[in-house]
Amino acid sequence: MNFERAIFLFAAGILGGTLNAVAGGGSFIGFPALLFTGVPPIPANATNTVALWTGVTASGGAYRKRLEVPRRVLAPLLLSSCVGGIAGAILLLKTPPHIFMRVLPWLMLGATLLFIVGNRLARGRASSVGHEATASAIFVASVFELAVAVYGGYFGGGVGIVNLAMFAALGMTDIHAMNALKSVLGSMINGVAVVAFIVARAVYWPQAGVMMVGSVIGGYFGAHYAQRLPQSWIRRTVILVGASMTIYFFARVY
């Protein structure tokens, strides 16, 4: 890896970490950047997950005061995230690269559409992940999170958007509280996936190291500044990023 590529990946790490903190979808920056520098698709996804996981963790620290989910709700969601993340990572490692690339655009399209309609699905009812959540509501949320985590372990790109969409569908309305919960669950999903990718030796470490540094910078400061922005701006950012990357991957693959 030469100096120019290192600078390019460092910048991609900053942008990806910032985007993950603000809206989700940082892998839409990191993953194509790794492909552009010559990393094959499966290792690029694994390397991107390792690199941006550090940024997600950093942004979680900045959002810690916004986390308002009770422990009896958070614990099952974390368990679902752990199990799903491992399952998704194993699935990725066993998927042929050409199949993986053809599935990507459809995954992104579904994630973006779900976020757009999430608020409408939740309109007029209380959050299913708040302090008044019933046992059945927690179970449903955990099942949803398991599916999201499988997706996240399989392809980290857009998992933040998918989680935000799920939270909206479950009745959450505060985008900053949603981002806080997204950061915690995303850290778990990507964390267990990182372990699987390291064990499988699927990570390109020089590229991952450079992106990690940028991701931490972008993730931490991005989370701080995101909390000062109007919620409508952040929602529009999520939709814009999701739509742009969906079009990009459809054009690239098909």
C-alpha cells in the first residue's frame, strides 16, 4: 500500500466514521474505497467492518447520555445482536464474491425504503423499546434485531440505517436517542463479526489500521456535532446516503 492510497483510506475512514455517527451508512464510503484500492470484495467487507467498528464504538461514547433504553430491554437486544452478528459473519465468509455483489444493491434498497416509511408505520403509538415496553414487545423487538444483526454481520453497509428504520417502526421518535441505541447495538454486531473475520484471516491489516485511525476521529467528533443538528436534517442525510449508494451499487453490479 503506497502513501497516496493510505491518505485516501484515512480520509475514507474519517468520512465513514462521521457518517456512521450522524446517520449510519459509513460503509458506503469505506467499502467502495477499499474496492477502489484493489482489495477483493469479501476481504474488503471484512476489513471495512474491522476499521469502522472502532469509529462506531467511539461515537457510542459521545452518545452515552442519550441512551434511554432500560436494561430489561437493552439486554435482549444485545443478545440478539451478538447471535445475529456471528451468524451473518459466518454466512459472508461462505458466500461466493459474485453472489455477494449481486445481493448488495437489493439489501441497500430495502434498508433505505424501510427508513423512509418507518415513521409512518409507528405513527400514533408508543415506543416498543421504552420504559413501558411489555414482554411481548421486547420479544418482537429482539426478533427484529436478530434479523438486522444477521444483515449487519453479513454486510455492515447500511446496518445503521436498518437499525434506525427498525427503531422508527417500533415507535422511537428522538433521532438522537435512536442514534445512541444504534451505536451500542452496532458495536456489538460489528464487534462479534470482527472476531470472526480475524479468526478467518479475512482482514487486510495495513488498510484496516489506516482506516481505524480516521474512523475514530470521525466517529467521536461526528457524534458530538450531530447532536447539535436538527433531527430533520439527520433524517434527510440518512435518506440521501441510502438512496445514493443504492443507485451506485445497482449501476456497478447491473
